[in-house]
Amino acid sequence: MKVAIWILLVQASLGAFDTLYYHEYKLKLAHGDHTKVELRLHAVRDFAYAVIIGSLGYVTWNGWLAWVLFGILVAEIVITLWDFVEEDKVRKLPAGERCMHSIMGIVYGAFLAMLLPEMWKWSQLSLGWGVSYHGIPAWLLLGLAIGVLVSGIRDMLASFGVHEHSKA
């Protein structure tokens, strides 16, 4: 599980860079009327990521909870694929962002390859949350989970036209 946690930390860090650099700084996605659907997809995916990233450093999902986590992971993949299609419909991605998404897909695959066998073991246990503390990586993941949750809330609000107004 330690390898999965470290890979998740890399994945979450890449996602934070992608969001902060491309979505916020370079493209300002939250300020485009043409990006409403993309922002909603990002928001829902961010809520899933907050649960995944925030929990795995501290707990295992035992019994049928492993299948709930599996469902969240599958939903995240479907949302990501939908997001790729939506991005291509509404905007031209910079080459760096396209490369970043490809790298993130590879890293996510590695994460799943390490996590899924663990989840199978968890599914065989009694229902409940198991303790699985991973030290400093857990705290870093928790910080990233809080950030992705805030980003998701912001994207959802922006998708409905609620924008921050700067004072002139």
C-alpha cells in the first residue's frame, strides 16, 4: 500500500500543478462562458478526488465499502474521459496541458495497479474503516484533498456564473 500512497501523492501533485498553472493561471477556465460543462465535470471529479486523496492516507475501505470506493474510482475515470471529450469540443488545449493529462493518465494507471489488489483484500474483511496511517504522505495528501475540494467548490460556483469580483 505504501507504493500506492506515494504514487497517489505524485498524481495529486500533478493534478494540483495542472489546475493551478493551466486552468487558473494560463487559461482562466473559471472565467469562460464556454467552459461551464467542463467546470462542472472538474467539480464533480474534484469531489471524488477529495474523498480518495483525503481518505487513503488514513483508512482502508473494508467489506462492501471497498466496492463503494471502486465505484468512486470508476466514476472518476468516466468523468475524466467525458472531460477529455468536452475539452476538445470547446477549446484547444496547449501542448503542455495535453502532455500533462497523458502523464497523469499513466500515473493514475500505476496507482490503480497498486491499489486494486489491496482493495480486493479489503473487500474480504468485515465491514468498516480500517486504520492505515501513512505518516507524512498522509498529511500531504490531506492538504491536497482540502485544496482539491476548494477547487471543486470554486469550479461548481463558476459554472453557475458566480465569479469573484476584484475591487478596482
